[in-house]
Amino acid sequence: MGEGWGEGFRFCFRTPSHDARGRMNQVIVISGPPGAGKTSVAEALIERFDRMLLVEVEDLRHMVKAGFRQPWAGDQQTREQLELAIRNACAIARESIAARYSVVIVDVVLPWQAELYRELLAPLAPECPTHFVTLLPSLGAALQRDATRGAESIPDRVRAVYAELTADRGALPGAILDTSDDASAALTADRVQDLVARGASLLG
């Protein structure tokens, strides 16, 4: 596993490019299983923008302080909280776009959740495009990266989410990146930036 995944990634940023700064209003949703490096890549990507928010949907879910459900609990209240967090993330994105800030949303997004993102962010188009990128390294790479979390490592959850994403990958919108061989979060951010610049990851 190359330098740049985990604590060391902050030292791997490239100089921000001009084209990444060229568009002020855009939303980029970064998805993938636990261990895919979503937050590391998002933070590396944000370095290339002048005005951008990072919205971590897991943090929004944990705002539920009474009756909280883990995302794998599988009951109706779990689904309710997953939907609520997405709605809150998209509300933050809409308000931020109105204030001329671009937004990166980090979440584990299954196909049914992608449809909710599409519904809630569609009103921003065409002035503000929404991009959707799923980081999908090999299962082995995801497990290796997840293991660096120590006590927060959840290998069973990595396997479960990975199976769901790969079983129905044709239903995932935007672009899918195999990041197994990416040496750093900055390198993956380069690839995401290229997709965004080319319009190859539009949510549609």
C-alpha cells in the first residue's frame, strides 16, 4: 500500500490546477465501501478549489442522539435515518451552492440511495452540475486500508458493502474508479478531477 493512504496523505498534494478552480458551482459525491479512501480523496480534491465544503454524511447520521441505528441494522428506523442524512447533506449542498461554494459529499451510496441523491440535487442543474464517483478498489485493497483504522476497523462491513456495490454496479450512476493501484489519495484525486473536468462522472 503506497504512501498517502491514511495519516500520510496530507503531504502528497499536488499544486492546485487552474481548471479545477474554473467552475465555482458544482457538487461532487464520492462513494465507495469502507476502506476505499473516500475522505482522504475528498480532502485532497478540496485542495484544488478556492471555495468548497466537505460534507461527511456519516457525521450527519451521528447527529441522531436518541434512537440511533447503525446503517447495517436493517430495520425501518435505519432506512429512515439513512434517508434523513442524505436529505440533510443535499440541503447543505443547496445552501452552499447558493452562497457560491462548491461541495464534496462523502457517503457510502448504494443504488437506491443514488436515486435519492439524483432527485434532491436535480434542481441545481444545469447551472450546477452534480458529479458522482464510486471508488472501488479490490476487496483486498479495501480490507488492507480499513485495517489501518485500528479499533475502528470493520472488515465484515467492508465485505458486505463491497458485495452490494459490485453485485449491482451497473445501477451505479456517474463513474466507477478502480483505485487498487493508486499510490496515494492525491493520485486518486487527480483521477477524480479529470473525470469532473471532462464531464465523465455526471450524475445525470
